[in-house]
Amino acid sequence: MLITRELFRFVQGASDQMLIELGTDRNPIGQVPFIAHRSYGLPKQIVIREEAGQWYVSFCYEHKSDIILREPRRTRIRTEPA
């Protein structure tokens, strides 16, 4: 699923966990927890996909971002409830 920048934002969750909040203020969809495996900046788009029972998020950039939002960790979306 391709999601453009106006439909997601990064928020800090409990216990230093990062979340991607999906939707808009008027039409919220939900939050997706993730663990980054490398540094990342603010992407132009994200792609969320499921493969063999595991969920993944990929960041798409138009140009290299000079702003680092988070330092390395894994980028696998948890499938168990928060």
C-alpha cells in the first residue's frame, strides 16, 4: 500500500517506541509501530506490505534527506497487538 506524506506522520510512542500515524485529523486510520534498522529522514512516501506473514514499511525519498529523525534499529512492523 503506497501512502503519501500528507497521510502519515511519525509520533513517539510509549517506551521509546516509534509509530507511524496514518490518516488525517478528520479521518484517522490508526498507528503502526515499527523498529528502524537504519537512520531515516522524513520520506516523501511510505510503502507498507505483508510478505510471508511479516509486515514491512519502506521509505521513499525524492532526494536524500539531511534531517535524521531516528538512528538505527530494525524496520519490521509488529504483528502482535500493542
